Amino acid sequence: MQRVLMFTEDLALATAAQEAGELERVEQEITVSLQGVGISLVNNEAKAEIMYMGITSTGVVWEGRKKKSKRFKPLSVRESEIIEVAYERYHNELKIGRKPKSFMQLENKIEVDFEGMLMTKPLVRVLRRTYQTGLWLQYKTSPHQLQLHAKINRIQIDNQLMDCVFPVVLAPVPPPKSVAAETAPKPFTELSVMLRKAEHSAVPQFKYCKMLIQEFHIKLDQGFINSVLLFFTADQPPEIDYVKIMALDKEVASSSLKDLAAVYSSQEKVNYFDNLHFSPLKVHISFSMTGGNQEDNKPTPIHSDFLNLLLQSVGVTLTEIQDVIFKLDYFERRYVFMSQKQLISEVTSHYVGQAVKQLYMLVLGLDVIGNPVGLLIGLGEGVTDLFYEPFQGAIQGPEEFAEGLALGVKSLFGHAIGGAAGAASRITGTLGKGIAALTLDKDYQKKRRQNISRRPQDFTHGIAQSGKGLVMGVFDGVTGIVTKPLEGAREGGVGGFFKGVGKGLIGVVTRPTAGVVDFASGSLEAVKRVAQVSDDVKRLRVPRFIQPDSIIRPYVKREAEGNKLLLEVEKGKYANTDVYLAHVPVADEKLFLLVTNNRVMYIEKGEIFGQWNTVWEYRFEEIRDPPEVTDKGLRIMLLTPHKKGLFSKSVAGKLVHITDRQNAVWIADKITEAMKK
């Protein structure tokens, strides 16, 4: 091949010559597409799952193409939502044997024919219903180019510890609802790289390298940090071979400086970047010093102790931070030579330097002062939406104007009322945590954290649960004078008895006070949820169930859900005495027959407080014969008749109405097997 030097004033000709390499035929193309990937971090010694990280696919995405085209393009978010609702209604009617009309006129002047998968208005498009995979990667090579394109659509990290403050550690922040939401869902992370391979140069040339990261939140508590550090910390420090290290040092010292410089210069490979761009970052940070780990009795690693000491020495007010927003500007370089070490150093100093400049956000975002910065930012967004949303709707039509006006008013109301209630809730919540710490009762603090983490989404149940916490705080405080000394004596003898007396006397004051403060915090949190109409991100899956033999087996959703029921029923009464075996639903997911290694329980979910309670429970010693499967369900006969109430008749057995005969046979076999052990 002959090298040609061309001089021209024709811009089009020069551009075509420069891009000639980009039009080369692709020699190799590799595409990797995974629907999802899950990584579970399990401490088998403590029989607990610590963390679960999942890369998951998106929801349903509707795409359309022109009749003469082969390329599908995603529809707007609003159009996808409207078509999906209509499609589900159409599909459900087909399932039950009806013959619905396939042609429908929908909102936003959309007309679709689901039988032919065709949209006729506002544009004629061939439709298809699909989704974006969790992980997608494409690699292309040609004689003079290398292209890499990667997408992670959604990533989430969950805290799987039962006693945690934040169940979700990392997740993308969903975009706000808007009448102008015309863009398709964006992947959480996207990377695009084009590398030019020069024949007569050893310096790689990156035509462009761009990475995009969407807005996300990070929520950490001290218990989760302790558990992760304990998992990765070795029980014994590794042995250091000082003789080998000394020999290596002598070898380096005997080498000439010129040889060392040549080695380091050869290792530092320089790259040339035409266009290097890393997107700006918007991170929501929350941190709590509370939260228990699965090995509370073991000493924590030095890193965690140092962090604990640092935060507590600055003051108790720095222990609770919620939804503090850091905005970091983009990183960009053009037409520069940089080694990999230089690139890492500049990127790190760029983002760390901006984060340091915004440290004042941590002080102004403290829960003890209600996070005033977050309140002001929210009010600003509400006022902006009040004017922006109706304007965007008016561009599209009168119906969209009304919808935009409703969204703008709802946003302003939510940020004003919800923001104020959220600020007051943070202040009272921080005070409640401080008062709860004064009780010196770890079991009480653990149950309090679990109740807060399971706060209902709706207003009525939120107020009801807060009211129950108030009543139980007063009740536990008064009865603790008697129960705490007895519990202490049972566990620690005479010394435990006097410790229990101290806990009981302190609890008389602190528990009712904490109950009052938590009632105020919970009520304000319920107001905030209603005003802001925000949905909390939930765990990807229930924490795994680990058998008593500590062997890690494949994840079984049914076992995980059943073990969760056992841990929650009667406020964890059977959590430390029983091991889950099996369970079946009885009616509407509110009644379950639960089997453990010691007993059979019939449990129900409370209508008001949403807690699991036992309707009846019998140990295997009280059951006469193996259960019998009948046409009506499962019959369990007892050795001696039991009275259900003071004035009720004695019953010799129980009939559990299980409609699915296969479930009835399966649970009967499990009970029979457990009775034989």
C-alpha cells in the first residue's frame, strides 16, 4: 500500500478521506447479551446472606419501525405506558375466553391494532413489545479500528441483613414524572470506545471514549459496613517472608538507575485521546451509625472502629445523614497524550476535589437539623415544575396542558408539604434513635429498627403503626421493671439480675419517651409519603434461607419467603428456637400454614398494623396422627382436646382449608416427615 499526501480546499473531500478508515468492513463482531446477573455474598458461619448485587433487565419497552425500514426505535415513555396498559387489558380478556376488539383508540390520539401489532396514529409504525437486557456488550474489529460498546441497564445492591436501616444500598434514582418525557428509558451505565490502530505507530489513538452514569443513591449503615469488612478480613494476619522481601530489595538496589528508568518507561504506555469524556455525577448519600451485623460479639476491624471513632468524636449529630446530594461536574480531555497512571490520577483528583468542595452539604444535610438544603432544593424543583410542566403540555395540546398543570401543582405541593414534613420527621427520628440508645437494650433497639424499616407506604397504616409503637413503648417501659430483672437473672445470674434492674428503671423513662418521639416521626413520615407520592425502591429478592448445616445451596424463593414469615411472626418469637421447614398459602396471601422443626402454626396478617400473628400453633407432641388430606383441605388431629376461648367448646382437631390439593399433599408429607424425627 502506497502512502499518499493530499492537499485540498474541498472540505467534503477532506472529511471523506479522513473517515475512510471508519467505513472499513468489519472483520470480527462479538455481541454478548445477558438478561441478568446476580452475585450473592454469604457468611455461612453466621448463616446469613450479607449482600446481593443484581444486574437486571428493564421493564417492558414498546418499539416501532416504519413499514419499509428494518430498524426498530423505542417509543416515548408516555406512549409505551399507554400502549402497555391497553395491551394488558386486551391480553387478559383473551385469556378468559373473550374476543375483544383488537383496534383501540387510546390517549394522546394513539390508535393501535394489537392483532396486527400496528400503530396507525399519530404515526404509522409496526410495533413490537420487548425489553432491554441487563447487560449488553458489542465488540467490533476492522483492519484499522476497534470498537467497544457496553450497557448496564439497571444495577442494584441490597443489604440482606435482617437488622438493617437501609434495605437497598445502591440503586438508580427513577426520573420524575413529566408530561414532556419523550425519551426512552436510558441505561444506568453506558460506555462507548473507538480505538484507531495505526500501522506505523506504537501509540494507540482513541478517537473517542465516553462513559455515562445516571443519577443514583448510596445508603449505608454501620452494621452493613461491619459485616462486609468482617467477611473480607482474615482471621489471622498473613505471614510475611522478610527474607524474600530483603532479597528483592537487594536486587533492586544493585540495578543501575538507567536500567530502572528504562523498565519504568517501557511499562508506562502512553495513549493519545482525541475525545475523552466522563459524564457528570449526581449522587444521593445516606448514612446511619445504627444497624446490627450478624456477628455483634466479634471485634470489628480497625477500619470500621476508626470510622466509628471519627464520626462519634465529631459529635452525635454527624451520625445520621439522609438524602444528601452531591453534584460532580463532567471530566473531559481533548487531543492529549496520557498514560494509564496519569489518567487514573487526573480522574480521581477531579472527582475527589469536587466532592471535598461540597463537604458543607454533609453539615447542612444532617438529620438533626432537618436537611435544610434538601428542603430548599425540593422547593425550587416544585416551583420550576409548576411553570415548566404546563408550558410543555401546551406545546402538545389542550389535554396535555391540563395534565402538565396537574403534574406541576402536585410537584409543588409534594415538595412543599412533603419536604417540610420530611424535615420534621428527620429531626424527630434522630432524637428517637438517641433516646433508644439510652435504654441500653439491644433487643429493643433491634426491634425498633425493624419496625422503622417496615413502615407502610399508605397514610392510614403508617399512622396506625406509629400509634402502636407509642402504646407498646409505654407498656414495655412499665412492664420492664419486672421482666428485665427476670430476664437478666435467667441469662447472667445475680450480676444479670442487677443489670436487668438498671435496664428496667432506665426503660421506665426512655421507652415511653422514645415511643412518643417515634410516633411523631412516623406520622410526619406518613404525611411526607402521601404528599410526595414517592415509591421506595424494594429489594430484588428476599434474603436467602440457609439450612442449619450451613451448606450453601441454590437460592429457593419459596424457602426464603417462608423463613421471612418465621422471623416476623409474633415479632420474632420463634426466630431463635425454630427452623423453617415448609409453608403453604391458605387464602389471599394473608393466611399461611407454617411448619417448623418443632411445631405447626396457622398465621394471619393483621389488617391494621400489617404484622404476622398466630391464630393457633401446636407442637408435634400435641398432634395425635399424621395429617389427613380431605376434599376440604388438611385435617390435623390432636392428642387432647383444646379450648379456643373461655366459653368455647373443646376441639379435637383442626381443619385447614387448602384449595390446591397438590399443596395439601405436599405440606402433609412435610409435617409427617418432621413428626418422625
